[in-house]
Amino acid sequence: MSKITGFDIHDLRFPTSLSGDGSDAMNTECDYSSAYIILKTDSNLRGYGMTFTIGRGNDIVCSAMEQVAKKLVNKSTEDLFSDMGAAWSWLTADPQLRWIGPEKGVIALAIASVLNALWDMFARSRGKPLWKLVTDFTPEEFVKCTALRYCTDAVTKDEALEILRASEATKRERVEKVKKEGYPAYTTSVGWAGYDDEKVVRLTKEAIDQGFNHFKVKVGISVEDDSRRLGLVRSVIDDPANFKNRKSEPSAASLEGKKAGPTGCVLMMDANQVWDVDQAIEWSKKLAKYNLWFIEEPTAPDDILGHAKIRQGLKGHMGVATGEHAHNRMTFKQLLQAQAIDVCQIDSCRVASVNEILAILLMAKKYGVVVCPHAGGVGLCELVLHLSLIDYIAVSGSMERNVLEYVDHLHEHFVYPVSINANGRYNVPSHDQEGYSIQMHEDAIKTYEFPNGSYWSRPEAKELHKSSFV
């Protein structure tokens, strides 16, 4: 029986600010970063985990991770794996660490990273990718792992079991279907705020050739700029001449309610929290002529009633999506109860790992809201694909209207990177030692660890990234 003997924590920062990757109206200068942990045991078993930031502050998260990870040292892995719900409760309930949250902010990010590593270790120990580990659970085992505390007014344990039992008999069919077809994806890589018009057009055409038919553009700089960029993308994706090499046509069910254009392409926009509530309604209406499925993060992520007002104000124009900055399952509970969103955007690193995600998936299923996760960041595509597969196979039972975000950045640094098939869909992770797919190559750690990795220790790095060295 293995025992956890220690851990290594790495502050990894990738210089995406130089290319404009990840840029938007709120976050104008992003160096995609990973607060990365390796859990070690007295055997060959390891667990790899991370949370995501965009540069400065990554070191603060790493410091908090150390406080959390210390609690796991000398613990039996099998004792932890036997009740991952209890492990989650124990790590999140430390009274002194909880005080600096509770269940939000830096401490939640730290717990997410450490628990992501523990879930990765659990999956590896069973020779399964994480999605397979969880979807093989019985309904009772699934609920035992789920963080339902504070959410039983939205979904009770009995309701959760009912949801899971309803899909139990047909799980195998869905596994075979998604392995054959892939999981639906959309691209954000065409529309970062820092890209010029020529690059936006070129990347949109390339994405079409890759099989994508859902596209997202960053907005919120000015109405004029937003209108021009949305118009550019819409003109490209609505032009049949750009689809001569299309492998397959999107189904009618996958486009339902999404304001798709004549070629079956869907357009969305993302404001990254820059607007006040009334401003979000007014600004979005001015852009509605581009036939948009949704506006993402139109205002402050904690403003439940603000999102509800925006959704009501935009009825008939577009839907509302949010979640990547929702602190915890309680925020999602309120968004769902207030009928404030049309699209639920879970994030693998913002809330406290898989246990909390399972609760959100169950609530979204009960309230009939489609789950389309956030994955715009280093490692997020690798992580969140597992969560979308869990949702489809074990919870919602559908992937018709779901799309998982895809960004084409930094996958080369992972041992088990995600990949996209010819129809613009994610391939299903299959390696028996893949776990949660977040193990990085040693060279990536040596190169991009801050501040002493080979990239950051160069004198020119301090000139190129002055804000990182403040």
C-alpha cells in the first residue's frame, strides 16, 4: 500500500503576452501560468495537478498549495482513494486555511491544484484515464465523491442518485459513440483581442479547415472595434466558398437555438467582465445583428442578480453564459436557481476540483442548462475534456448542444496532450497511465519555471516582461 511521502511545486509561466494569445478587454497582458504540483509516494505512483493563473500571483498560489499539500504527507493513498468525498471535505474544512476563503480565492485555487493531483494519482493507480475512472463508478460511488454540502436545496442526494441511475444502463453506448465521433468543440483561438484583422481572418479560415463550426470572439474594447471584428468573423464563417473541404455537416439538433448562419456556423462573444449590468444589455444589443448564440461573462462573476437582469434584458437577442470565474458550487447553484444563465461554464481549476464539479454537473442537469466548459488557458483543455466526458456519459446523457472550448496553445508541453479530429471534435483520452492528462514534460518545467528557468533567467526576459519582475 503506497503512502504519500512528499511533493514538488513549480511556478510555471509561459510568455503568451508576446503573441497576444489569451488577451481580452479585461486581461490585456497574459502570460499563461500553471501552479503545478507533483505528489510523490514511496512507490512509482505519482500524481500531477495544477491550477491556472495569468502571471503575477502564481507564486502566491504556489505558496498556498504548499500549506494544503503538507496535510497529505504520510497519508495512505488507498485510504484517501477509498473515500474521495471525505478527502475533499478534510482538505477544504481546515479551519485556519478555510478562514482565508472560505471556499474561494487563492485557497480554493490551491486546493483545486492539490486535489487535481490526487484525482490524477487515483486514476493512474487504477490504470484508467480520469473520465473512465469516474464514469465506471456506481451511482452510489459517484454521489459519495460529490460535494453536495450547501447545495441540497438545489439537488438532494436522492435526486442525484435518480439522475445517475437514469443514465446508468446506457453509459456503454455513449462511451462508444463519443470514442467514434469525438466530443464537440468550439474555438476561441480566432478572436483574441490582441490579434489584428488579418490574423483574425486567417485563423478563422484555418479553423474552418480544421472542422470547427463554433467560433468565439473577445469583445468589450469599443462598440466599433467589436462590431468590425464580429463582422469579419461572421463574413468568413457564412461564406460557402470557405467550406469546400468540409468533412461533415452539423446536425440540426446541435444548432438548435444558436442562431447559426447559412453554413451552419455559430458565433459567440466574450466580454470578460468589463461591463456594468445596464451597459452589458445596451452594448450587447448593438452587436446582436451578428446573430450571436451568447454573451459570455458580461459583468462581475459574483453578481447573480445582475446576470439574471442581463439575461432577461437580452431575451430574443442572445443567451448569457458564465462560470469560469464562479468561485464555487454555491455560485453556480444561485445562477441556476435565479435563471441567470443559458450556458453553464465550469472550470477545472477555479472551484475545488472534481468533487465540486460533480455537484455542478448534477445541478445543471436538474435545471436543464447545457454545460460548455471554459478551457482558455494552459492545461485547461487537457483537464476539462475529462469533465465534459463525465457529464455526457454519466450525468446529462447528451452532447448535442454542448461544445467544449478549445485553444490551440501550449499543448506541446504535456505528455498526454489533447487532440482534435478532422470534424473539429476532441479525441477521447485513452492511455492507461494518462490520469487527468496534466503531466508536463521535464523540459517544460526546466524552461518555464519562474524566475530561474532557462527562459526567464535570460537578461532579455526582464526587458520583454517588465511587469513580471515588479
